[in-house]
Amino acid sequence: MCRYTLAVLLAGAALSNAGRVQKENLQLPSDALVHRETVKGIFNDSYTAYKTYAWSHDSLLVDSRSYVDDFNGWGATIVDAMDTMWIMGLYTWFDEAANHTATVNFNQSQTDDLTSLFETTIRYVGGLLTAYELSGKERQILVDKAEEVTKQMTYAWVGTDALPFRELNFTTRTPQIEVTNIAEAGTLTLEWNRLSLYTGNDTYRQLAEKSVQHLIHMPSVLPGMPGQLVDPSTGDAVNGYVSWGAESDSYFEYLIKYARLINNNSYADAWLTAVNSSIETLAKRSTAGNWLYLADYNDGEILHVGSHLACFYGGNWILGGKLTNNDNIVSMGLSLVDACWNTYASTATGIGPEEFAYISSDGGYTGGSSPDANQTAFYNKHGFYITDAYYILRPEVLESNFYAWRATGDIKYWNNAISAIRSFQDYLRTSVAYTGLTDVNDRNSSRFDEMESFWFGETLKYLYLTFDDPQYISLDDYVFNTEAHPFMAPPATASYGSGNVSPVSGQ
């Protein structure tokens, strides 16, 4: 990879259309309506099955034709799906969902489980507030319910601690005292800021920002990249693991998104610092296929691993590169999107695996076992090899593909989305609804039972919006939370990032 300097990364700040994300005058191909209706049909079939067998519960068990309450029993699928219903024009279902949610008691968990600060925020608070916004801000009850559940979550902070604990007991209002991670502590700003806006109670914004500001300014492993696990009791990291994947991902995702939501350069600078470090240390190309990935890093060692979860990073770099007028970051983001899509295009089902690995010019160390003969042969053909083959309806590859389509208008991203629809219909559809696979490289794979709520909130939404009018839910007007709930954003400033970032060079 060519070498990058800070001057190159920050070049172009005076470009016209500064801060614009979407390609100007992007036109839809003539088959857009057909594909949009196909996605709506998948949503219809899936939600009809949920209503039939799991109504009011968190998730449908497809094969069991039953349900599971894995998010406190407040109806996660209903809340996660509401804004997608509105976007798709399913207004009768939206009204039914909103009316039901108005009756839910969010002060008390409906299960014996502890409540996750992170999952409750991104699914419930995000879903309620974006449903309120998209439907014209006419249903105050949606804001009231979002505040009802968030009030309880404020007890995740103990005393003057900057960081919240990750889980708490709603009945006793006490947190579970254990370490958390930067994703769970740092993925609250979008939702809690909007809640403060609509309630007039600034406590929510202040708590969320306090947590992120602590993470930004704490000692880091790589510049702008703190250790993955942190202890709220001390405010310190407890390991030296750095990643754009699980337990770190949405902390970095929200730095640039929050900068856009509130037009604040300090969060963009923090994001740029992390991106600079990633270019310097983590950006690796495979020896087969020359695909670009972002490696993990653990106490000085590079781990050549990737995941479906981490594949959000392509879209995030496209977004951030556009907002900061950094064409090189956009270009690298597009390369990351292409590498993640290759994990779909290379399997028997056309769907990507949960985890994978690769070999780069500096080796193929993963912290685990070396690839066997079959994995080596697969790698030599495809530029990655599968280390965990399951798929649970995750959205991240299609999320980044959506950003790539909206930013470039390149027809290959349009065709990627069409390919995904066909694979979903061929391999995920059951007699009841849709569900995931235990092995994406086996056309006769067994399936999982649960249909996750993010199937409605994220995966089908990103697919639908790929085929929808780009001026509706435009990336120039909305910021998506990590559960794909879109918040209306104010007009963008000319560019983001003040340039107060330590100079680094990249590989």
C-alpha cells in the first residue's frame, strides 16, 4: 500500500460540496421498484410470522414457532422494526406497533435477566426516538417510553465514575460490578443526546458525553485507540487489545457520527486519530487477491483476523472520509467494502461468514491455530479463509455496501445488493420466515432457530434503502445509529476535523 501522511489525509478541506456524503444527482436504475418490493415482501413474510408466533416478545424462534425474550421482554422486534415500517410505508403496522409499545412498562424488566446498557440503548431508545422523528414528532408517548427506560439506565454510573457498568438490575437499580468494553461504554451519545433534546433533561447527554470524553483522553495503546476492556471502577483499561471488531467497533463508529450529529470537530479529530493509527499499523493487504483489511492488535502483535461485525468499517470510513473531505480515506473505505463483499461472493451460499482470517506480507499470525489444508486452498483462491462459518442475519456488509452505493453510484454495489437478496431467498427462507445458517459455505447447511430483531431494524432496512430514492433518508440529512435507526441531523458544517492530529505515516 502506498504511504500516507497527515497532510495527504487532510487534503481537500476547501473542496466544494464540503461535507457532502452522497453522490450528487444519484439516479436509480430502472429496476429499483422491483427490488424494493422484493425486500418489502421479505419484511412482510418475516414480520407476519413474528406476529403469529411471537407477538409482544423479543424475537421469533422460527423452527420452534415460538419466541425468546432475550432483551428483557419488552418486544425488541416491534421497537427495532418500527422505523423500518415507516420507511417502507407500512403505516398500519407502524400504528399497531406504536400503540402496543405505549402499553409496555419499561420501568421493570419482564425477565429475570440483567439489562444491557448498550443493547437497550441501541435497540429500544434508538428505535423509539427515530420512530418519533420519522412519524412527524406527533407521538410523544414514544419519547416518554424512551425516557422511562433510560432513567433506569442512569444507575449504571456509580458515584462520580466517568464510565458506566455494562449491565444493571432494574428492580434494585444496581449495576453488575464487572469490566466493560469501549463499545458498550462509548455507544450512547447519539441516542442520549436526542433524548435530552426531546425531554429538556440534559442529564442524558452529559452522562453519555462524559463516558466518551473519558475514553478519548485516557491512555491509549495506539494513538486514538484505547485498550478494548475497561474497568469503570478505576477508569482504566485492563488489556492492550485494539480492534475495529466486537467490543470496540461502535465506539469508533460513533466518534464521527456524533461529530456530524452535533457539528463538533473534537469528536471528528478523535476519529481521525484512530483512522491514522489504523492506516499506520492495522491496514493490511492479503497476499492472495490483494484485499484490504484492518487487523487486530494485541500488546504489540498483529492478528490477521476479520469479522462480519467489523465489516461496518468500510461504510464508516466512507462516511468519515466524505465529512472530513479526505478522498484517500474514502478510497480506503471503498477497498474495505470490496474485501468484505468478497467474503460473500466467495462462499457456496453467497453469504459471508461470522469470522475469517488472511495472510499478509508480515505473516498470517492470528493468535490461534494455523490454517489447515482446506483453509489454505480456500485462501489461495479467495484471499481469506473461514474461521467461523455461521451467519445470524447480520447487516454490516450490506450496511457498508449501502454507503458505497450512495457515495459513488457504482453499479457494482447495486448488483451486490441484488445478489444478497437472491441468496437470502435461496438459503435463509423457511416455511415460516427467515433465519441464519450454521455454515455459509454449505448449500445444505442447518439453520439457527432465532430471527434476530436486527433483521428488521438493520439488514432489511439497508437493503431497502439501497433501492430507494436517495433523497429519502439521505446520508446528507440523517445519521444512523449502530442499530440502523436514523436520526435527523442539522445542516453540515463545511468540513469536520480541525487537523489537530499527531502526524503519522501509513504503510
